[in-house]
Amino acid sequence: MESFAITELQHTLAKNGNREYSVRMAQYMKNQFPFYGIQSTPRRHISRQWLKNHPIVNETDTCDVLKLLWGKNQREFQYIGSDIAKKNKRKLTPKSIPTLEYCIRTKSWWDTVDALAAHPIGMIVQHHPELISLMDQWIEDENMWIRRTALLYQLQYKEKTNQDRLFRYCELRMDDSEFFIRKAIGWVLRQYSYIDPDAVIDFVDKWDGRLSNLSKREGLKAIHRNV
């Protein structure tokens, strides 16, 4: 995708920005990123109209536009990029992993990382199981968001979840002091509890002394709600 297309998008986003919303949205994200102040529904409408004029037809287009969008300051650009990656995930192969990794490591926060982890990363690894060894590396990575991605990549797998790997990753990271890692452990346990609640209960009981209260509370939330 040509840079002029991104400039066109930038003009449209700026024209539709809302100062009051921009302040609120930045505060919600701990003032880590500037915002135009465009809420999700109008932002997605702008994105759809823009993509009609600049269609993404293949994997190369997807990676090119992600890198361009991640190079922009306002957070709406990365939201549009995350939506594009999710929508076009079936176009992606292992060749896209370096671009997606760049997006996870750059301008990192849960609002983009989680979408990339659970959708394009998850689908690529599912279709290319040779990449499981990469997830085994990522769960030990120094970057917290890469570790979170390794925890979350199976989030949409449902019955196809590899239980042994899921629990092993949780075990590897259960002593991690990072809030977002503890939260991710709870999230994946809760998601898997819809498939095999007894296995999740057994896992939590086994590691009751080491799992954080946050991970236990989040992991058992759906089970307790359904009792």
C-alpha cells in the first residue's frame, strides 16, 4: 500500500476527531498513546470506506499496511491495523510472523496485543504447527507482551486447545509478577473451563499455593457462575 493512502486515512481521521473523547480515551489507556477521539463504530465505518478505495488483496498488502499503521502516532491507526489483521488472518502464513511480532513489541498494550495474539497469531500457528516451537520460545521471552501472546494464542481454539501446552505455559509463568501475565493466565483458564471445567479445577487446586489470587479468581469465574 502506498503512503499516500495512509495520508488520506490520516486526513479523514483527523477531520472526524473529537477532543473530549480523545482526552478520555488517552486517560483510559494510562496516557500511553495520543488519540483522535474516534469511537469504535465510526472508526470502523471510516476504515471500511477507506479499504474500499485501497483494498487489501494478499498477505504482502496486509503486512505492508500494518507496518505503515504502526508507524503513526494516534492509537486509532493501530486499532484499524488490528481489525485488518483479524479480518485478513486467513491470508496470512508464517511469513507474516515477523510483522506481527513487530506489532506486538511496538506500541504495546493489551488493546492491540490481545487481538493479534488470539486471531492472526493463533490461526497461523494452528495451520502451521511447526510454529509451536516458536511459542515455546515466546513463553520465555524477556518481553512481557510476547509472553502474554504465547499464553493467549490458543484462546479461540475451544475443543482444539492443546491442554498440556496450555497448562504448561500457565505453570511456567505462574510466578510472574506482571499483572498482565497473571490476568492472561486467568483468562485462558476461564476460556478453557468452558471446555473442561474439571481439568481447570484440578489445575488450580494443584497449584493453589503458587497461582496468584487474580489468576485463580479469573480462571474459576465461569465455573462458579455456572454452579
